[in-house]
Amino acid sequence: MGHKGSIRVRLYKIQSKFYGLTCLRQFFAILFLAMSLLTSQSFAQNETGPLEQTEEEPEETAAQAFERLFIDSNVVISNWFDSVAEGIDLFFVNKKITDEPSKINARLINGSYIKEGEGYINRTALSVSPRFHNLEKYWNLKFSTYDELEDGRGVRRGFLRQTPREQNYGATVGLFRRLGAVRVAFQPRIELQDPLQVSHSLGFESVWDFQTFKANPKLEFYASASKGPGTFHSMNFNFYLSDIYSLTWINEGDYEANAHKYSVTTGLTLGQQLSETTSMSYSLLTYADNRDNYHLNGYNLSLSWYQLIYNKILDYQIIPHLDFRQDDEFRGRAGLTFQFTVYF
């Protein structure tokens, strides 16, 4: 019994030592694991900054989803236009002159016009302007569903438009040069009609910058397939009143040779810059012509609201106006123009 008891005591001591070594190993293993975790966490903090409590992102609303879809679709369409432009550019020139990629600038314009006694009209127009950087060493090309050259003849056809655009499908080939401070543009336009018709435009334009105002003289000789030859001229002055307000004095004249008609538009426009993307203008314009004798044909009061929603993607304009014309015995007729433009 004494011998067996001594054996048990020895076995117990061996088991105790083995158990102690096992616990010691487990302790060092746990300590090593903890040090490793602390080291990796400290390294991550040094790389990315202190750990912050993550918050769950709010769910996307229907309006935000539509906005994201609209912008993504616009980018996809723009990239497709650019790839087409690059292929056409290299096809015509047959060699790469510049590394600058070719692009296509497209505008989709939808306008709604309503006027007292005339009802409601909605028109959509499209303008596609390829920027062929290789081909532009020779000439410039533009396609549109309306006559953009006519759009540039006067404020009533431009940023203060109150009448629908006439549909006129065609392509314009433009040659542009600078003669000192004068910009010269020769733009023949082929109109897709039966038979094909051709219009021409030769324009001279400049901007004179003085300390307190700018002067913008313009002279254009044109030959329209529908209206015949004519001459458009303007001398507009823009006065800086402050960082917010500016005043534009408008002086325009348009002579149509076939009709022997000379139309004049004069007036004032007060512009107000509300923000980087929003502006308003208050306009008073008078119209006169020489048929049968030179006389006042009417005048117009209008308020224009313009807002850029997405830069180079979407904007809109609202123009409520009141017309007083001789044909209506100068009785006021209210009207409203709403136009939005999508850019690709």
C-alpha cells in the first residue's frame, strides 16, 4: 500500500505539472492572439483613421432612384453619341490628326405654348452638333429639326421665344473664322424637303467690352429658301448695374427683300441673378414694321424664369407674357411659355 501510494503521489505531481504547462501555453496563446488583434486594429486605424461607429445608410426614395436613373441614362446616351462621332470622324478623314476625342453635343427641346384665344401648342425639337476634331480642320457639321440660323435672329426667336418653332429638318455646314475681333460665319443649310432646298447665311459678329458695359454688334446676310434674301442687324448694349442686376438695351432690325418688309424690335431687359443656377428677367419690347407705313405694330411685357437643374444635363424656362398688338386694337392677350431642354 505504501508503494502504491507513493506511485499515486508521483503521478499526481506529473499530472499537475502537465496541467500547469497546458494552462501556461493556453495563456500565452490567448495573449499572442490578443496582441495580434490589437496590432492589426492599430494598423488599420493608422491607415484609415480612427474607427467610427457606422450608421446604416437611409433607404433610397423613389425620387432619388429616378434622379439616379435619369443621370445614368444621360451618361450612357452621351457616351454612345461620342463613340458614333469618333467613328464618323475617322471614316471621313481617314487619318487621326488630333488626339482629342470627337464628341456629339445634342439638345432635346420641348416647348409648350398657350395664348389667350389661340389654344395650346406643344413642339419638340432636336439639334445634334457633332464635334469632329479631325474633320473640323476643314468644316463643321450640324443636324436639326428646325432652322437654328433663324433662331439667332432676334431675342423673340431666342431666349425670349414665345412662339413655337417651325419644323424644318436639315443639315448645316458651317465655316467659322476670326478676322481680328470679328467672328465670321458662313453657314449653308440643306433643308430636307421635296425637292431639296438650300439656304445661306453670312454673318459678322463682335463683342466690344468697355469698363461699365458691353456692346454686341451683329450683321447677317441670308438667303432663305422660303422667305428669300434678307438682312438682319442688331446693336445690343449690356450694362452692369451690380453683381446681381444687369440691363440690356435691345436694338434689332430684319429686312425681307421679297416682301419689302422691314421689322424692328427695340426694348429693355432687366436681368436678375438669383443664384448660380437661377435667374430672372423682366422685359419690355416694342415691335414696328413698314407695312404699309412705318408704325408701331405692338408691344410686349414678359417675365422670364430660368433654372439649371443639372449642369449640362437639364434646364427649364417659364415665360408668362402679355401682348398688345395692333391687330387686337392693342388689347392685352395673356400667354405662357414653358420650355425644358435635355443635353446629351
